[in-house]
Amino acid sequence: MKQTYSLPSVRYVVLSAALLGLTQAAQAQQLGQYSFTGAAGSEVTFPADAQPTNATLSVMSRGTGVTPSAGANTFTAVDWTTTALDAADYFSFSVTPSAGYTLRLDSLRLDERRSGTGVRDWAIRSSVDNFATNIITVNVPDNTDTRANKLVPLPATFANLNSAVEFRIYGYNAEATSGSWRVDNVRVLGAAVAGTTTAPTVSFGPAITVAESAGTIQIPVSLSAAPTQSVTVQVALAASAGTATSPADYTFTTQTLTFPAGSTAAQNATLTVVDDAIFESAETIILSLQNVLPAGAATIGNGSYTITITDNDTAPAPTITAISALKPVNADGTPTQTGSFTVAGVIYGPNFRTTGYQGTIMDRTGGLGLFSSTNLSFAPIEGDSVQVTGTLGTFRGLSQLTVTAITRLGTSKLMRPRVVTTALTEAEESQLIVLPNVTATTPSQWSTTATAAYTVDVQTAAGVSYAVRINPASTLFNQPAPTGSFSLTGIGSQFATTSTAPYAGGYQIVPRTKEDVGSVITGIRQALTAGNVRVFPNPATDNLTIQVAGRAAKATVTVTDLTGRAVLKGTSTLDGSFSLRSLRAGQYILLVQDANTLTSHKIVKQ
């Protein structure tokens, strides 16, 4: 006979558990749902059933690694990875609170089903930590059943979100890429709550400047108010991290700072400055704040921090190059030398530009054009002794340095101009020269009302013609043509007929002032030029012959190294021998000077 027992205590426990379940279900209210009613399964995106109050649900979409597939009244894909979780293989949706509201998200629920060769595992991640960790991972049974109403509890991080959050549902470890996996009835449980409190602001302090010898420095980061929960933020190099380089100038790795709940104490990152022995300009390091967690717990205020490192090394003395070493040109008229050089010499002539600088520098070995499109650190005038660094180049055949640095050393006397009676050549470029006896070819060329530079012609009695370029910076500008015969002093220049190489012709003389027009000079001997002075043999072993046709007078001979430093000096007749025995093998500059002129030659001692 069967016995029937009354168990009131058991009935009470069962009833209490049921009531508790009803209470929890009531608290976890549904914020929104994707039921995919009427979907073919292969839509690129599909909307939520309806938009919740005080929040917005995005469309459901897929990652770039999977392909839409048919599945009625579901959201389906194939091409799931057959190995570990792939960052591009997922279903995705976002929840965004309305202005003035905070998301209190409790959990997610969903139905899911795989085909016979579909995924064997799935996981959910979120933008709260930039999809770094799994909220849940699920192993899928080896069948094609629909698993309904799967609960995904959300951690406390999701209880106070002031900004949008994206969820990604990743499928992986598929048996075959052709296998499908689908989701259905995806629900978001929680609420959008009004009356939010303003999140504290996390910020860097003001920018700093430190010496290169500073070593390890502290980088303070602060919160504007005490957080209600522990907050972390990363200090990292900015996308444009400044002009300094690591590890040559500093060492730094991304660091995570933690602000405990209820504390406003500043937290410090560290960076180590490298003290090297290299002279360099001031350099910068730029840091940024990123990845505040939990999401919405704080906002980034001043998120950029610049550290300027000042150098503590002494600039090395530059190597001074003799100008004559920069004068040789190729067959197309461009300098054979390239790169940056430093020269020292004396300024000749005025600045021929209204903005920037255009002038001439000469040392005892030769002359060179100077150019800058912007104003220099000071305004050089004729007679200034200067040291100039720049890049060697050419403009219409005129060799010149584009100035990057200039230093005034003092003042110096100008050299006497070299007398020229033949047509101008490369030898006269950037040299101070004088035409001893010329007349104006066409006096009407000498304008008195010009507003820009102009060219006039002069000629000798023997019919040698010269182009004269008169610039507004010269006091000869807009002066009438001289009458009769006169001498003309100026700087040899070139403005080739072509704007690109090869450069040829276009040689001219550029007067500096109206005083460069003078009386005829008589009693002129043939000037020393690179063309009429023979130096041989070259290369030479012990002795060098210096020869000028028709000349036997003595000349001063100076040998310099390529920096312009004199290493040997003596005298020689202009048809005699000069000893090089005391020199080491190498390249040198030979300067031959008589009472009126100077010429330079590159020589090689073997």
C-alpha cells in the first residue's frame, strides 16, 4: 500500500525559491531585443525590434571575417575560423545612452544554433576594455539543436556607463569554414537611468622642460574628483611622439596607473632621459592618456603631455673649407662638390634681396655666392668677416651656398679688384674685378626710372663686350650712363640663358655702388688668371713649376690645406720652380699672388 507523506517544510523552500526567481526576473528588465522576425538570415545588417526609452540600439552586424548566410528568422554567417578566436569573426551590436542618462546593464540573453560543421566555441567581449577579455566563453555541444535563452551575466563594470558600449559575439573553432552559426532573440537586460553624476576628469599636468642630464623623471597624472570605484588609465607615447627618438634619447614603455576608489592622490608614470655626448637641438617627447577603465568611470581632460629636452653638449668646431675647393664645376656647370659646407671670409657688396639675403663671400682662395629666402640672424654688410654654413648648389650657373647658419666674426679689409680685359668666364664668378677702360654701348639702356633690376652693356675699345647687371640695392641704380670712357668695378656673376643644366654663358659684372664707376685705369699688365697661369706637373712629387707667358716677375706663393690653413709659403718667379718636399702627400690649394692679383689652383702632392 502506498504511503502519502505531507512535507510542509519542503513546500515552503520550493515556494521561496520560486518567489526569489520572480523577484530577480522583475529587477532584470528587458531594455531591448533583436528577434529577427521576417529575416532571411543573410542581411548585411538587421535592426532591433524597437528602440528603448532613453537609449539607442544599433543594427546587428558582422565582422569582416565572416560571410552572411541564409537562416530564416535568425542572423546567420559562415566562414568562421576553424582555430582560435579571430578578432574579425563576430556578430556585433551597440547600446548608447541618451544625453543625461547612464546605462545600468545587467545581462544579455540569446538563442544560438550551429550547423553540423559550425562553431564549437563562442565568446562575448565588449568595447569597455577594447575587446581584450572574454565576458563569457561557451563550449557548443556537437549537435544542431537550438540552445535557447542563454544567460550572459555582465560584471559590475556595466552598471555605470555614460557612453556607448559595443558587444561582439565571437564564434570560433568551427569544424569547417562552410559550417554556419546563427543567433536569435538577442536581448539586453538593464535600464537607462536619469540623473547621472559627472564622471571625474583624468589629466596630465602642464608641459615641462628638462635638461638632458635629468635621468628618470616623474610624469604626474591627476583625477579632478575621487572616483566611486578604482579607475585605471594608460600613459603611452602619442601617435606623433615628438622629435626625440627612443632608445637614443629616452626610454619609455606604456604604463598603467591606478587611482583607488575614494582617492584623489596623483599617480606618476616615469620616463628616463638618456644623457648622450652628441650636440643637438632641443627635442620633444609627447605622451598621451588612453584606455580609461572601467568605461565611463572617468573622462580624459588634458590628455597630451610634452617634455622638452635641452641639450647639455658643446657644439663641435666646424671644419672650415677653402672656397676654392668648392669652385670646380662639372661639364654642365653644376658644382662637383655636394652637401653642406662651412666657409669663412669677407662679405662683398650689398644684400641684393628685399627679403632674405643674396650676396657674395670671398676668402683668399676664391669667392662664392650666398643665398637665403628668409632673413638671416643679422644683416651682413660689406666688410663683415663671417663664418657661413650652407648647402652648396647653383642658380642659373652661379655656384652658391644656401645659408643655414651665419656668424659675424668682425670686420676685414677688402681685397683689391682683379683687372680683367678679356671676356668674362667661370674664373671671374664671385670675384671682385675691374674693367679698366670701357664705354657705354647703348647709353639709353641706363634707365633713370626703373623699378626693378636691369642690364646694360659696356665694351672695350678692342670690342670686348660685358653685360652689367644693375640692382636696386646698388646706389648706381637709376643713374644716367657715364659719358666717355670709364673703369667699372663689380662682382663677377652668372645668369645662364637656361634655367636648368647644362648652364652656359650669361656671365656679367654686378656693380656695388655708384662709386664703382671711376676714371680709366692705365698701365695695366696682364692679370694673373687661372687661364694664363700654368702649374705643372700636377700631381707633383718634389717640385712644381709655376709659369706665366711673358711674365718673369716674382710672386708670393702660398699652399693651404682644404680648410684654408696655410701650410707652406714662399716666393717664386713666374717662370720658375717651387719646392713641395716638406709637404705630406695629399690635396692642397696653391695661391699665386703678384702685386695686383691672386689666382688659386688645386694641386696634388704625391
